Amino acid sequence: MASYVFAYKGGRMAETDEERDAAMAAWGRWFGGLGSAVVDGGNPFAASASVGNGGSVSQGGTSGLTGYSIVSAESLDGAVGMAKGCPVLDNGGSVEVYEILPVM
């Protein structure tokens, strides 16, 4: 088994309490369906900054990432299959899937 990061990009934020409750329920169902494959449920991202060559700093990230989770899967294809059910996809977002190389 290997670990994979789900890097969430975009998606629409809930605007009402009802939408927030529905979104949280959808995430709960999805994570529940993944079961023990969830290593770290992760969190959404807040404020960000980008550090460039020579130490230059600009406010805001340049990648559009909005959050992350970490899962365990047999293969990249298996992790991609898990990501296909992610609720962020229903709100216009996407999921990038990266294998974690355990070198440290």
C-alpha cells in the first residue's frame, strides 16, 4: 500500500447554513465510504503566500489549491478511483492525486 495526497482545487463555497450542512454531509458520506483508506481527512486551506526565487514573496497561492486529504491505496489508479467520488467535483472543483514517496 502507498499513500496518496488528494489536492483539491476550486469548488464553490456554501453560501447558506443549509448548503453547508449538505456539503458536510456529502463529505462525511464520501469519507465514510473510503473507510480505513483515509489516512488523514485533511482540511481546507485559508490564507496563503507564494515564495519565489531569491526569496520574493507574493500574497496568495498561485496553484488554486483549496485543501487536501491523504489516503492509502494499492496503486495510483486505485487512488484515482477513490477521488472520482469526491464532493468537490459536484461544486466545480477538481482533485489532483499525488503518490507520496516515503524518503524521510
